[in-house]
Amino acid sequence: MTAMELQQWKQNFIRDYLDEIEDMEVLEKIKKYAKRIMPKKETPRPCVVHSKEEMIAKVREATAQVERGEYITDEELSKEIETWFR
């Protein structure tokens, strides 16, 4: 099935079935069921370390960044955060 055919099928399904439902309770049940059967989307987690070696490498890189002065102090960060709410 092509992307266009799939899109058309979805539109027909909505028109033929969902648009005909007048009971909000039924629509909520359909929504709940759809959420349950939909595949879960994985959220990228950039701070997750997957192995001991990776963790050691991350700690070494962070230490090198601090030694190079590539960091922000707590005071600087607090001032930066304050600007977000102005």
C-alpha cells in the first residue's frame, strides 16, 4: 500500500466510522484502545550510558572539559535561568 493509499484509507475510515459516532464515551474508549495498541515511540535519551566503558569515557571527557574551563558555575547558571522568565 502506498503512502497516498494509506492516507485515503485513513480518511475513509474516519468518515465511515468515527464521524458517525455521537457518544463521547464511545470515542474515549476508542481513543484509550488506540493508545494501548499503538507502538510505543522511544524517546532518545542522550544522557544514558550503556556500558562501563562508555561511562568511563564520558567521565574522562567531562573531566577534560572542566580542565579546559568549558563549564558554567552554579552562580552563572542561576543568572541565566533568571533571564528565561523575564
